Amino acid sequence: MNATTYENYINPMEGKRFTLPDDVVFADLKCKIDDANHLAVDWKALDAACRFNSIDPDLVRTGGQRSLSTVVMTWYLTHLARGGCPDPVADDFSRLYYRQYRDSHAHVLFQRAQA
């Protein structure tokens, strides 16, 4: 897998373009933010989206919050760009994510979406 490591962070989206899956929608993730500002999702939906996009779901699972956030925020921005409905939890998390992970692939997409 073509991935870039930054201090134990492996970007599962490195060199990939996210395509919306046929069998799951962003709302299927059932995003939640816990008390530590960590993202929680329905892993069954995320696994399906990862497989659809040739992303190793185990890499996302074991990569911690940063890997999970990169994939989820990339999915969310793609979802919005294709006319999907805003998700209040994802919007809140994107603000947290933007501040925490400025050097990630999803940040680049976030900047382009805001332009």
C-alpha cells in the first residue's frame, strides 16, 4: 500500500481518490463524538466503504483517530461535494479535525471545498 508515515501516522488515503460506495451512504456511519472529542462510527459501514475504495479497513482500525478521521472526513467532503445533506456531527468534528490534522490529505480537500 502506498502510505506516508508521519510520527506513527499512516495516511490510508495517500494516493487515493474517494468514490462514494454503491451500498452505503454517509449517514450509515452514525457518527458520534465522544467526551474526548474522538470520532466513533459504525465500523460495518466504514469497512464497506473502505473495501469499495481499495483501502485496507484494518489499517484504518489500527491507525487510531487520525487514520479514522482522514477516511471519514474525506468521505464526508466527497458526500457534500456530490450534493449530500450536511451532517451536524460531521460538521462539528470537521472543525475539530481541521485544527488537529492540518497536514492530512483530508485537510487539503477541506481547503479546496472552502475555496
